[in-house]
Amino acid sequence: MISIKNVSKIYPSKQGELKAVDQVKLEIQEGEIFGVIGYSGAGKSTLIRMLNGLELPTDGSVTVAGRVISKIKGAELRKARQEISMIFQHFNLLWSRTVGENIAFPLEIAGVKGPERKERVAELVKLVGLEGRENAYPSQLSGGQKQRVGIARALANNPKVLLCDEATSALDPQTTDSILELLVDINKRLGLTIVLITHEMHVIRKICHRVAVMESGRVVELGSVLDVFKNPQQPITKRFVQQVSEPEETKETADHMLENYRSGRIVQLTFIGESAEQPLITNLIRHYNVIVNILQGKISQTQSGSYGTLFIHIDGNEEEVDKAVDFIRSQQVGVEVVTND
């Protein structure tokens, strides 16, 4: 569906050339929800704007739905953009138009006739959950409702790809979750390919199938969300994963645990997918002569399954404790013995 091959984007500046995107290679499949995460200045916004031709690569090629976006111009590019819609952080609604009129705007530009346009608007209003608000103006809507209008407008021309540029960054956590659930529903109903950029790992965890981590213009890590959560390779990825996989103030909590449990071992367990649903602690106590205390834990859900962390204290004879830790490792569970280092 989307092929990004050796793409770079260089901007001239007074200090010399600024390389915003550096030799990025990505393949995004049809019907996939693909996330790009990075901190400010990582190059993710520049990258997503090259998918609809708002930016042109300095080197490399961008192909979307069979069209080489980096090469086409004029009428052909305008036609391609009808299949590549975009929603934004700050909604970009027309404030003098009602909800219905905002949604109808791209249909007007495309030359869709009045009755057909009205029918399509009604479908989209229902799809995004805005029944009864068709005649309201943006100033009368909440942030979440405004973004729902933006999503409906983006879907008006039946696009094949939906680009989301920090689409939930201006929303509170509860509203963010409702918008993310709407995007998942749209992906499943319409088979729409969604590419979103964000600096929030919660967004990636909640809806994405795969994720690319960007830093200094490069993709430094790429994989399924579960794999990235299970085994983050780069320091930046580990920081992102810790945003949602570990309780707040984990370091202080771990230090407190070590102070309170001088004997035995404190072990951090990482569960992925089916392993999160196994009776591990029960089996541990049943097979080994150890005492197990559950100290702290957190389970998160991703599109592909469960992910969680659990801190436990294992006490007993040193040999039995070693056997217990080895048993845990054999159960496809990540194991890290907490130390004072």
C-alpha cells in the first residue's frame, strides 16, 4: 500500500543543511494501523507530509496506492490526494460552517451533487457518532467532537489512506481514548490503512499493529507493537515503552522494595500475549519450596494481545530461589533481577 524507499529530506539553513529525514525505508501494508513515534524534531511530521505530497523528498521515492507521490504533480497529484486524507492536531475546521457543511466541503470540491452529498454526510455523521449535531458550529463543540468532524470530513471521499498528524495531542486522556477507539472501528469497518505520528506511546499501544521509532531523522527501531514492548533495543524506545509499561516512579519503588526485602530476590517479570494469561505464580509455588510475594504490577492491552510487568519477591533457600528464577525464564516470560545498580 505504502512504500518509502531511501527517503531523505534536507532543508537549507543559515547554519548549513538540516537533514530532517535521513534514508528512511518503510513498507506499510494495506489495512494496517502503522504508528511513527518520536520526540519533537525527530522528523516524523516531515515524513508523514511526504506521503501526500505536501513535502517532496530530496532523495528517494514515496509510493502510495500505486502512485509515486514524489514524482506526480498538478491534476494527478490532486486526484491522488483524494485517496490520502489527513486529520490534524488542531482540527483545521471551517469555523463559519456547521458540522454538516464542514463534512460536505471536500464533496463540494469533488463535484458531488446535492442529494448524493447530503446522503454521504448523513452516513458520516452517524459513523463518527455526531447524530443531532449536524447544524452545530465548531465553537459549540468539545475538542473530541471537533476531531470527530475532522475524521468524518477526511473520510468523505472514501480515501484508501488516513494520515493522523498528532491527532489526539490536544485532547484529554478520556477523549483521546474515545477517538482512538473510533479510529480502530473505522479501520475494521472500512479496511482503511491508517498512518499516525505521535510522541505518546499510549497511542501506539492502544491501536497500532506496527511501529517505527524515529530519532534524528532516522528510523532506529521497527517492529510489531508487541515485539517492541517485549524487547526494546534502543534507549529511546526503552524510554517510550516505560511511559506505559511501568508504574510511575518505578525507580523509587524498586529502591523501596530493596530496602524492605533484604533476603531472597526481587524480580521484574515481563509478560507478552498468551504468557500474560498463564498461572505462573501458582505453578511457581506448587513446584518450588519458595515464598512468593506480589509487590506491584500493571497489565496493558495492545491490538495484538496483552502486555504487562509484575514485580515479585522470591524468598527461600538460595538454590531453590535460583531454580524458581530459571523456571520463570523457561515460561517465555521476560525476567530481570532487580539490584542496587
